[in-house]
Amino acid sequence: MLLFTPGPTPVPQNVRNAMGDATMHHRTPEFEAIFEKTRKHLFNLFKTDEVIMIASSGTGAMEAAVINLCKNTLLSVNSGKFGERFGKIALSHGLKNEEIKNEWNTPVSIEAIVNAVKNNSDIDAIAVQISESAGGLRHPVEEIAKAVKAINPRIMIIADGITAVGVEHIDVSNIDCLIAGSQKALMLPPGLAILGLSTHAIETIGSGIGYYLNLASEIKKQRQNTTAYTAATTLTIGLLEVLETIENNGGIEKLYADTEIRANAVSSALEAIGLHIYPSTPAPSMSTIDDENAAEIRNLLKSDFEVNVAGGQDHLKGKIFRINQMGLISNYEMAWVVNAVELCLAKLGRRVYDGTANKIFNEITFGMGK
Ligand SMILES: *Cc1c(COP(=O)(O)O)cnc(C)c1O
């Protein structure tokens, strides 16, 4: 079965092997050397002033960001489940929350953010997904960050890049906190989250807040290549292997370029067989199709063609399916995925099978077009 869900993503064999060694003690020079190397790679990936790894799923990093960077009112962007989560986190900690809500295929507008900030001087932090995984949507985070900083540079910009870091280039010049998680673009099992922080964010954090998620304690320790509490040793070893594998496969810029070409090739292939791309501004992390037969297509992909893709949640349950584009993906696997989708449409009696999806995918991917 091919795993093509936008999280969890497949863990490469060499990464699984690297994580298969005997457990290492976290307070040892051996582990500190691994931690230091991993940090160096992470600085290259995040391009932020500081990076912090914490043992938690991605949501833990979202919570750490909100509590350490917001003291008053969080402005959050809800175009899907993950954006909604930021608001819930703020409220659960007694912070105030203002939310800009849109349908899950619609990115937040920069004007809506600017107006909210101008009308409510209590807003001291903004949280937004770069790629909102609920509908495969790309928000204009860099432009939002720039516009907000021009109004008030003290407002903290928290960018959830859990399905964006390692997928596409992100301009972090106006972002204060950039979040990643292990089981999406980073091709690891779940349980490790990473925060990239600006110098301005570090000043705002000060002595930090909370206990386990107190970022000040972690910044202090991680600058010495250790952690405040027990490090996720196995996942850190795996992360180093992932980041070295990306390096050895041509580097991160090549991965971004390959991902963009592949995501475009998939969109074109699926549109050519009559399918519709759901988000108005698709993120390269996944290809999301809305379709009246979404549930049937997803079931057929699994039962007849050994392809596992994700469905939708809440009001989009049974209405969309999502194909992963994150990680090191082989073109021959993706060619099979788009071909399998076409076969499903033929099985449903929607079109006569003629291999169009596969043809378009290959023409674009391998430059074989006219
Ligand atoms: C998966 C995901 C999360 C949540 O991460 P968990 O690891 O499930 O806690 C947050 N934001 C985005 C955009 C995601 O895709």
C-alpha cells in the first residue's frame, strides 16, 4: 500500500535504520554531538535566529508559541481545523482571541488582518497556518507579516509551517515563530516539534511562561546542545538522518523545486481528467480535490489500487480527498497515484479510461510536452 496521506508521511528506510540502534543516553557527549549537528541543519532549513526542538506533536509547539508570545489577544486565522486550534489554545490559557473565519478553500485577506490589527490595539500576536492542511490551502503569510510589522513591529507573527517547512521556500524576514512537526514534511514518526524563533521573539519570551513548554528554559539549554527535559533522542537521530538525506539528494532548494513541479504536474493531470482543485490558492504540500464521489474514489484507491490518500474532516468529510506532496517522493509512485485516480473514475463510469492523467503527469514531470 502506498501511503499518500499528508501526514503521517512515509519514513525512508535509511531513516528507520538510523533509529534502530540501541537507545542512547541523552546526557552524553555522543548525543550532544548529534544534537549540535541537527541544530546546524535546522538553522539552514528554518533560516531563523534560533531553533528549538521539543518532544511533542505539532500541537505542543503551537501551544508553546501562543503562551510564550501572546500576553493579551491572539488574532487567529480560521480557514480550517488547524487555524481553529490556535484560537482554542489561546482561550484555554485565558488569553483573548479574535478570529477571522473563512471557508476552507479561501485564504485570509491581508486587508482583513490589517483592519483587525488597526481596530483592536489589544492584539499582540497573530497566528496563521502557512499551509492549512484541512483543505490544502496556502495563506499569504509573508505578505501578512510584512503588512502587520509595518503597522506595529511589536506584534508577534506565529506561522504554523507544519506542512510547509521542508516543502517550499518561506521568507522568514517578518516571521517571529515558525513551527514544524516531525510526521509531515520531515518524514519522521510523530513526536518531535521544532520552533524557529526571531531575535525579537526571544526578547518577547523573556523568562518564558509555563513549565514544560517554557521556551526560555529550552533556549538556554539548547544553545548548549542539550535539552531542559529528556530529549526525544531517537527522533533527533532520525531527524539528522532526514536532513542529511535531503543534503545528499541535491539539497533543500532542489527538494522545493521538485515538489513544486510534482504538485503542478499532479494538479494538471487531475484537472485533465475532469477533477477540480479545492483551494483557490493551493499549497504545494498536498493536492486537494473536491468531488461528489470523493468518498468512493478514496475507498477504491485503497481497495483496488493500493493507494492510501486522506479524506476531509468535519463538513468536508466525504467531500474532498487529499494527496500528499511532502517529503522525498518518487515520481514513479506519483505517476501510479494519478493513474489510479483515473482508473477510479473509469470504475465509477465517469470516463473511458485512456491514460490521460499518467500522460500529462509524465509530460510535465519529465519535460516531454510539446
Ligand atoms: C498536523 C498539523 C498540525 C497538528 O500537528 P499534530 O502533530 O497532529 O499535533 C498543526 N498544523 C498543521 C498545519 C498540521 O498539518
